[in-house]
Amino acid sequence: MTHSFDTVIIGAGAAGLFCAGVAGQLGLKVLLLDHSEKVAEKIRISGGGRANFTNRDVTPANFSGENPHFCRSALARYTPRDFTALMERYRIPFHEKHKGQLFCDHSAEDLIQMLLAECAAGGVQRWQPCSIKSIRSPGAAGASCYELDSDRGIIAARSIVVATGGLSIPKIGATDFAYRVARQFGLRVVQPRPALVPLTFDGAGWAPYAQLAGLSLPVQISTGSKKAQTTFLEDLLFTHRGLSGPAVLQISSYWAAGAPIRLNLAPGHDVAQALTRAKTSSRKRIANELAALVPSRLAEAWVQQDSRWQRPVSDAPDKALMLLAERLARWELTPTGTEGYKKAEVTAGGVDTRDLSSQTMESKQPGLYFIGEAVDVTGWLGGYNFQWAWASAFACAQAL
Ligand code: FDA
């Protein structure tokens, strides 16, 4: 038996659920399916269970990808204010944490229930768990529309929306489905890679810093060439295997394997001036003077690097103090890798935007759309990835 729909949306995560609700309410007969039993597992675990569902200040500059302008149109047509208006309609309380980040007051579950209610209002049919084994395009073997072989029978639909996300967190159902479908239809895929992910360092080289695991401090972090440098001012977290915290998660999306990252461990402080001044008036050890500017655990570990730094500040040669200040302000190190998809919040890369319409998310294969994280658009930490899911889903739903 063949089940006929106007559109079939594959993947009931953030983008798929939202797209299904909007398309259904526009009058389309929509099937939304997911290979998992539960919908929206990523929304459920996001933002510590409270979902950082958008950001008050969203601009294309908060996104990366081969074409940084691709996201512009969709973001302009569905804004954070549009999404918060929907939350308000459902009386879901939310609050701003910092840097414009908006979270649910109670639970991410409120958001999921809202998206499901929107689907119900649009008469969306949901099939879970349900997997797609193959897709035949219109024209193939006499088919007048797409035909999908699913484990619940054959589905016929005018259009297909692929909303299966990226590869992050495989244990909750991430797959490479979107990339496989793209390749089947001759679309290009930008090599996927883990992003918003902790960075790791060589075991022996990292040994002196492993003792700092658990330490957090504000830093300035950057990567890239002088011409194309990306910089963030955020908190850094030392771990046993390397570096994490918002600073490193943010920079990881811009980091190219083999390239160095640069850290200023005392942003906002003139360390050279502070130490030179202390030299004339203090009998304290350098580490103690430094502890006024950075956490004392870091100060103690930092001075271990050079015997000239392990003495009272008054006895230290000016040159040694200058070197210390310079090293602290420009700590350059090259990660050996990342913690991988197991720990990555998102996947950078994905379906190549050169093969998609920025107005509709339709691919060069007519009737085949890609939305959300499957696309080569990666947002910063702070609610931007969900805003891309809503905005790309909305743009797509208008065009189906
Ligand atoms: P999403 O991954 O949400 O959904 C894809 C769906 O497709 C899933 O339901 C999956 O089961 C299904 N699927 C996959 N393969 C399939 C197949 N072969 N067949 C059928 N179904 C298939 N972002 C943000 O803005 N704020 C935040 O607070 C957070 N926090 C956060 C925490 C953690 C731990 C992670 C891992 C991620 C975040 N994110 C985030 C990122 C955010 O969750 C992510 O960008 C969006 O969920 C992407 O939405 P999509 O709908 O594109 O994919």
C-alpha cells in the first residue's frame, strides 16, 4: 500500500518539527518521521535541560560556513522575536541568561510540547520509529513524485525535506542520512567535522597543564591568519585532556586541524606594567604577584616554566618579567585534535549551500529540501543553532 502526502519531512528534531507545524498549518498534508522513538532528543538535553532556544541578537556574523551570507535571508524572515512571540502565545516562561541567550524557565520539555502542539494544529502525521531505506525521484521507473521505501510501507510525496541534523552525539540517534541523500542526487557536501567541541593536546606536552583541570578563567582566544582572524572573549576551562569552556567551544568552529590557537590569559590587564611596578615595592614571589591578575593555581603552574620566574619579583631581571607577561598574553599552542562527535554540540560542514536556494532551502534537485544542522551553516554557542533550525525550517515551509 502506498501512503500519499504533499511532503514528507525526515527527522523530527528542532528543524523538522517546526517545519512540519508551519507547513501543516499552511494546508499541506505532511508526514513527519524519525527513526528514533522519541522526538527532539537534542532539544531535551540542550542548555542543561532548559534549552537555550534562541538569542536576542542574531546576525549572519554569528554563523560560519563556506558561504557566510547564505543564512542572511532566512534569518531576516524569521527572527528571534518571531519565535519568542510563539512561546508567549503558549505562555511558556523564559529568561535571558547572559549575552542575549534565552532559556526556558522550567524545562526544554515545554518547548517540545509547543512544537508538537503546532504539528497537531497542522494535522501533521507522525511516524516513529520509522526508517527510510531508499528514495526514488520523480520520473524514475514511471514515478510521478518521490517514492520512499520505509519500514512502514511506500510513501509517495511531491517534496522531501531532509531535517536529520549532523553527526554530533551518535548515541542519541545522529546519522549521516542527509549527506547520503545529498550525494545520491549529485549535491555537494562540505566535509563534516565536529564543532563547538573541546580541543585536545598531546599527552606529554599537556602534562604540565593537566594539574589545572577544573580551573576556569576569562580569556581572549583567537585562531586564523592575521587577515582572517577570529577572536572571542569568553571563559576557558582546563580539562585533563586539553581545553574546553565557551571560549574553546566557540573557537573550535573556526579551528583548522594543524593550526595554532592563541590565548591571552589575562585580558584587560597590563601584566608587564603590574610586575614592573611590583618590582620596586614588593617582596612577594612572582607567583603571588601574578595571582592578583589570574587565578592562583594558574599563576603557580605558569611560573614553573622558567626558573627565573620562581623568585621574589624584586630579584627578577626585567627581561624575565617581560617574557612572562608576553607569554601570558600570547600563549600559542596547537591542538592535536578534538573530543570528536561524542562531545561536539554541532557538526560544521554539511550540505553545500552552493547547491541550495537561500530563499527556500530547495536543492538543485527539484522538490528536495535540506534544513537545520544538515546544511553547511554553523552557529555560535548561545542559541544561534536553534535559531537557524527555526529560520531555515520556516523559509522552507513557505515554499513547499
Ligand atoms: P536535530 O539533531 O535536532 O534533529 C535531527 C533528527 O533527525 C533527530 O530527531 C534524529 O533522531 C533524526 N534522524 C537522524 N538520522 C535519521 C535517519 N537516518 N532517519 C530518520 N531520522 C533521523 N543549540 C542551541 O541553539 N542552543 C543550545 O542550548 C544547544 N545545546 C545543545 C546541547 C547539546 C548537548 C547538543 C548536542 C547540541 C546543542 N545545540 C544547541 C545544538 C542544537 O541541538 C542543534 O543544532 C539542533 O538540534 C539542530 O536541529 P536539527 O533539527 O537540524 O537536528
